[in-house]
Amino acid sequence: MLTKKQLLLTSSLLILTTANFSMANDTVSSDVVNSDTVSAHTIKLNAKEGSLKLVMQGLLKNTQQLTAAMLSEDFTSIEHQANAIADHPKPSMAMRKKLMKAMGSDMAKFKANDYIVHSAAVDITKSAQQKNIKGVGENFKKMIGGCLSCHSSFKNRVSAIFK
């Protein structure tokens, strides 16, 4: 029987892998290959070229790997994936300028969600270093809350900006 912690983490993983995050699940160009076969590291390297979609795909991949590490209480992997999320690449300056112009005054809320995700990922790293799975789980919940808040508020609008 699953413990309460395992049930929470499993349901989080299911939400992440089945939800329709169009920015993260759009087809990647053929030079990047199928996102299921590309490592988070490869996505991160390609994201440096400026694509917000690739940044989101990298974050999704890191979050999935973080969830798997949490389920097995692999604190080294938890720390590694949380650091990758906290230090994710930024889209190109041109893409950020386009986003800021289109978002206007809502950009502050957009950035606030990014800060929530970043801060929670940093706290996950600290909890992993202390081998505190409860702290990891609590901060994971905060991080996912930031992700879901941003996607529910901005996914459609951001997707339209970059089509």
C-alpha cells in the first residue's frame, strides 16, 4: 500500500505528465529530436539559443526527474534536479523583450511566479542536502503551485504571443 507521501508524489507526477502544457509539449524541431528521447541537459543547451518552449521543456523534464528521485528518496538526484530547475536558462533577450512588451503590467505577476518556482527549488536543494524528505515534499508543493499558477494565468496568452 502506498504511503501518504508516495501517493502525493505519484499524483503530482501524473498531473505533470498528463496535463496539457502546450508550451512544453509542442513538437520540437527535427534538429532537437523527440522530447521523450532528449535529455534535460540537451534541452537546456538548446534553450540557450532563445526558445521559451525549449526552456519549458527542460523544466518539465527536470521536474519529472525530480519527482522520480523523490519517490526513491535519492537525495543526490533531488539536489541535482532542483538545482537545474533553480538555475534554468533564460530565453533570449529578444524573446524576453517581446514577452515583456506583450505582457505589459502583468509581467510582474509572471516574474513573481518564476520567483516562487526558483525559491522553492533552492529550498528543495537545501532540504535534500539535509536529507529531509518532508521538507523536499513541502517545497515541491510550493514549486508546483508556482508552475500551475503561471500556466493557468498565462499559458494561452504566452503561446499566442510566440505563434
